[in-house]
Amino acid sequence: MNLDPIKIRQDFPILQQKIYNKPLIYFDSAASSQRPLQVQEKIRQIDQEYYGNIHRAVHYMADKATADYETTREKVRSLINAGTTAEIIFTKGTTESVNLVAWSFGEAFISAGDEIIVSEMEHHSNIVPWQLMAGRKGAKIVMLPFNNKGELELDKLPGLISEKTKLIAVAHVSNVLGTVNPVAEIAAIAHARGVKLFVDGAQAIQHLPVDVQALGADFYAFSAHKMYGPNGVGVLYGRKELLEQMPPYQGGGEMISEVRFSGTTFNELPYKFEAGTPNITGVIGLGAAIDYLLEAGIENISVHEQALLKYATEKLMQIPGMKIYGESKNKSGVISFNVEGIHSFDLGTMLDKMGIAVRTGHHCADPVMQHFGIPGTVRMSFGIYNTREEIDAFLPALKKVISLF
Ligand code: PMP
């Protein structure tokens, strides 16, 4: 079955509007994707029919909200093929998931002099939490570089691992270069040396089938707002055996078993890592987003986006002065580029006036910009609802903007 973007677009009324009197072309799904009516309807239903605080109540609404919240945990487990729902922790996003692991794994497993390997293509949220932890623990961050095509230099990885290395942190898909990293291969190298693997899946989960066990990820993080779900919700998958050894990240309600002034015992997994009232509506909305993704079919989404990527790349390459960053063979629907002599910010600002939403700047990946010696790029990114016709409309708009400089 092929994906029908015309039908899909009917689920996204936000895309059917004009911006500055021009039909909106939304090429910024890597920053945040739009939400279909099905997700909006689920949230409306909770707000109007059964909102209540989860886990601790006996009344009908709280019970129903709890059931939906926990059903979503099972949907996430199944989506990524985790072994058990005890391994699925709800957070407020990828950023919080990384911070949770950096802090808690750091407390449990990192001592002075230990090393963490972080790839050069990471989003700041998969760099800075490790740096903070390293600062606290007296550990060291070692960088795994990428080549000029935007592919990790995996041949260098074994040489970077020492007996001090405890963890490797890497993106499944780069938010700037689009590179799909060979996570299973990295996991095999890491595990052969007793090193754990943290995978940032923020740009993967909405584009590719993800199986955390087949990938060999010890931890895997993602955000609902990039997968057609609500903002303010994310997931951390962690292997049970590791999570069990890690201390709670935050203290509060729900994460305890018994509280005495003489000492507190903690709740079982995953609740040990979910202190306080979580984003109930958001988590249930994520459940609706997962239903939506599965209904469309992740393989179908992947085929559709790959076709858009190929088509747009071929057309862009014909533009004089065009430089695309990220030429990996295995790439997802993200194109970062610059046009010689024009600042990315100026390009983005003028495209906006033509109804086209792209992202400009460093994309929270300064080391990638430093690698190429540039201040920023224009980034167009595709989602389930984008069409070839939008690319056909984008190209003359881009050419017009270029001609104005
Ligand atoms: N990692 C990657 C690869 C990302 O693209 C993003 C979002 N731009 C993040 C992490 C951070 O996600 P969030 O802001 O949802 O926490």
C-alpha cells in the first residue's frame, strides 16, 4: 500500500492555509511536525470527557485516564520492540531523556577519569548533558568525528575506546545532515568492549522502523512533537538491568514506595523515574500519534519521504552555487544547504514571505557548523504530508530569492 499524501493532508487543516497570501509549504517537520485531527480529537476528548490525575484515584475519570496512559506505554513498547513496559519512561522530551541518563547513569557508573564518546554530529542536547556530567564526575568527553560526506568515521571508533570508556552517545539520524547512522554496528563495537550505547532517536522514530533490541541500544530517546504528537512529552527507553541499578533522577510523588523521615524506598520501574504528575494529556496524545503512524505504515512513510528526498536533492543540485551538507548514502528526509554568497538567514526570511517554512541557523548542532566552517544552513525537512508538488513550487521560489541577491 502506498501513502496517499492528498488524503493524509485532509487530516492536517493547519496545512491548508495561506501565509502572506501564499499557500503554506511546511518544510520544518524536523523541528516540530504538525498534529493530525486524530491527535487533536483525542486531546479534546480527554479535556471534555475524562481528565483526571492518574494512578492514585479510585474515581471513573482518573481510572480511565490511567488506563489510556498505561496503554500508551504499551503502544510505545510495541513500537520500538522493548522487552517490557518497565523499560519505557515518559519524560518531557528527548532533552530530558538525555539529561536523565547523563545524571543517573553518571551517578551509578561514572568515576573520575572515565570517558564518554560523543559523535561530532550530535544535537546540543546530546552533548551538553554529558559535558555537565563529565564536569561533575571528573570524566572526559571524547569526540567521534564524521567525514565531509557527513558519515561517522567508524573505523576510528575502536581506537577511541579505552578501558576507561563507559558509554557512547550517538544520534540514530542527524538533524542537520540527515545521516542514518549504523547503530547496530556501533552497538556491536561498543558491547564487544563492555561499553554502553545511548541513541538519540529524535529524528528517526517518525521516519524508520525502530527495534531497540535489534539495534542493540541500551538507551533510546525521542520526542512526541516530532512524530505528529503533542509537545512536552518524550520517551526514554532503557534496558531494565541498567535502569534498576540507576538512582532516581528526581524525587517526588509516584516514584516512591514508602517515605519515612528515617529513609525512603523507591517505586518499581518505570515509576521510579516518573516523579510527580506527568503530562497526562500529552502522553495519551502520543498514543493517538502512534496509532496514526502505524495506520499510515512506517515503511510507507519511509518510501514516501525517500522519494521526496531524492527528487528535491536532484533538483537543488542543478542550482548554481548550491552546496548540500550531508551526502550519506543512507539518509533521511532532511536537506541542509547554502547558496554561495547568500546568508542562510536571509534566504529563510525571504522564503517565509513566500509562504515557505524552512529552518535556518546552526540547528542546535554547532560542532557540525564548525566542521564545515559555516555559521549556519537552510534546512528543509519532510514529513508524511509533504508532496512533490510542494517541491515543484519551492524551487522557483528559491530561484527567485537567489536572483534578488
Ligand atoms: N536530538 C535531535 C537529533 C533533535 O533533532 C532534537 C530536536 N531538534 C533534539 C535532540 C531535542 O529534542 P527536544 O527539543 O524535543 O527535547
